[in-house]
Amino acid sequence: MISPRIDRLLENVDSNYASVLVAAKRARQINSYYHNLGEGAFDEFPPPMIETASKNYLTIALEEVARGKIKYHYR
């Protein structure tokens, strides 16, 4: 079961494909942030932009997308 629901994600992205790409990239950034937390590399990797009880990086990224915290554009 995906949380948040797909219909909430599609309010802030234009397709399912875009939601997957944006969330996957953001989850990698969150993973890098926590991995480098002790090394002091705060500027390179932004921390999570929401408060959540989840420890899963992909779930955190999807919640950020659903709340409209992430903006993206196509190249």
C-alpha cells in the first residue's frame, strides 16, 4: 500500500511517471543527507522538508511531493 495515495500525488505532478522520477531522486538526496550527517556536508544534501514518523526515505520523498514541497521542471 502506497502512502500517500496516488490521487494526492497527482495534484502536484503531471503524471505517474513524473512522481516516480521526482520521488526517487529526492529519496536518494535524503539518503545522502543522512549518510553524510556526521561528516558535516549539509550544503550539498538538503534535509527532509517535512516532519514525519516514517524512517523510509521513499515515503518521506512521496510525502514531500504530496504536500507540494518539491518543484521540478523538464529539461
